[in-house]
Amino acid sequence: MLGRLFDHGSMFSTSVTRVAALNAYFKKNPPEGPERTVAQHLLTVCKTFVQAQQRRVDADYNMGIEVTMTESLAQIESVTEAFKRQQRSPRETGRSSEGMTRAAYNPV
């Protein structure tokens, strides 16, 4: 399903880059607030996408790996929860996603 929604290569590259930027942001110990909350949710989404993409490539091209139905369902649930969490983020912070500052999405 993700393949139909996003270009894998671009989304993977962007997610890897964003994970690095967000990790650097959190190393600076930013104050609690809406931007930090959104950044935490975005980090979860990016990490989840990277993991899902890596597992998809393994499942498609590494014939030495067997993927069970339980593992597949757990990965689907992980992706679903990550995106639900990001969608909840503006409500949790009391701000619309349009009202979030650029720093929340690009904290470097």
C-alpha cells in the first residue's frame, strides 16, 4: 500500500535524512512544547517508514529470509500506528498542522 502512496526511493531518502536531522535536534534537548511534540511524532513516522522499506526490500529480494504472517501483520500495525500518531499531533498540541512552524518539520 505504501508503494502506491509514495515513491519509495524519494520517501526513503527523505526519511533517512529527516531521522538524522531530528536526532540532532533532540540531542540539543529542546524545551517541551508543540514543536517538540510534532518533531517526536515526525521522528516516529520517519523511523517507521525506513524500517518498513528495509523489511519490504528484504522480503522482496532476500530469499534467505522467511517472513511470517505474524511479522507482516505487526509491520502493518506499526505503520498504521505511526501515521495515526502523526495525524493526532496537531490535536495534542492544540494547533492545526497548517499553523505549525517550519521549525517543527525542519528542526535544523
